[in-house]
Amino acid sequence: MIATRDRRASTLTTLDRLVELPERPPIVVVDNGSHDGTPRAIARRHPQVQVIALGRNAGAAARTIGARALDLPLVAFCDDDSWWAPGALDRAARVFGEYPRLGLLQARILVGPQRRLDPTCAAMARSAVPADGDLPGPALVGFIACGAIVRREPFLAVGGFHPRLGIGGEEELLALDLAAAGWQLAYVDSVVAHHDPQPSADRSGRSASRTRNALWVAWLRRPPAAALGRSVRVAAGALRERCPRALLEAARGLPWVLRERRALPPRVEHAARRANRPAD
């Protein structure tokens, strides 16, 4: 499924690739209130694609809406500028079948026409997170949404993408909640996705969202000492980048954060700490 907003051209290009996949997966596009005619353009060019036009910007929570609409055991996420390699979805389905506790699979993401390995994927391949049982690849407590596949039921059971987080670092809370619910997350190098990042008109806004969300997630799930340490680091980075509005937004959200605060189980907190260390 794809969530998009005001990216008609790249969405259509992505769909051109997805409809040609040998697996012929059903596709849902959730449109976050585009003003550029994206839903109409999809209906004309790819009438077999289900389009959910929200009329508003639900941010990353649009993916949750799309997952509810797909009555399938697995949901593969795309951005409007990412797509799956031929055979990747079949390979992923086999992996999920072999590992019943696997809740989320992170694919190897190749970036741009040069097909460079995404640096975050390179780091995931060296993950220091301890494995909780047998896994098809390195254990994770994070992921990149444009190249991830989830088991639909546990994804929805933990609430999917939180509607308050918008776009920008929205994956962290979901990853922690899946792990806290007892599901495994793994990087699987043999499953391949492609990403051709498009220029963003609001890079500063995305950066502010990432900073705000990092602070919110720290206080939503981490122990006080860990949350405080991360807050100091994130706040220092925001000030260096001259992005004080992110700190103000985070502060305004503090009441709901404290209301919804739920500490991670010790094993997941240990994994979260290990995730920030180099591999042994």
C-alpha cells in the first residue's frame, strides 16, 4: 500500500512499476488530501488500484487506514517514490511462513538509479540488537517504512502508525510497540526494495517532525534516565540546526505524552539501548 500527498507524477510512476510485478499484488493508495488531482489520475491510469481519498492529511496514519482496507495477512508498504523488486514479495511471504514470530521484515533498500545501498540498511546489517530466538536476519527495533512488510493483525493490534506523529521518524514508536507485544523485527537482505527519493518542498518541516517525534517517543516509552539522556542529545541537535520550533511543538505535546506513557518491557529497553551501540 502507498500513502501519498500532492505527488501525482511519482505516485503514477511507482504504480506503473507495482502493477507489473509478477506477484500481481492488490494495491491500495491512501491519498492524504492532495490538491493535484492524484486520485483522479490514478483512477484513469490504473483503474484496478483501490484509492482511498481522505480529504485531509493523516500523515503516516494513512498507512494504517490502507492496511485496514487490505484483507490480507501481510502488508507491504511503499512510499510514492519507492517500489518492490520483482519476486521480493514472494520471497518475503516465504520468510514470514518460516518464522511465525516475525512481525516486521525490513528489506534491503537500493537508492536511486545507481542502486546504492541505503546507509541505514547498511547499519541494520551490522545490528547489535540481541536476537530473541531464531531470525531470518539481524534483529531490529527500528525500520524504514518505504521498504517494510508487516503482519497485518499485530500491526493493527498495536495501533499501527500513531496519528499524532505525522511524517518524520514515525517508525520508531511502532517498532518498539511491536517488540513490546512479543513480535520480532528483522533485516532480510534477500528481500529488495527500490527508492528514488524525490525533492521535498518542506525539508525543514520534516526535520522538525523528526526532532519532535524523537522527544515524544523517548518520553512515551523509555525509562526516565534514558528519556532524559536522549532529550538532551536531541535538543542540542535542534539548537545547532536552529530549529527551536521542534522543541516548542514537543513541549506542547507533553500532556498527552504523559497520559499515554507506557514503559517498555526490560528486554525491549535493553534492545533499544543496544540499537544505539556499534555491533560487537
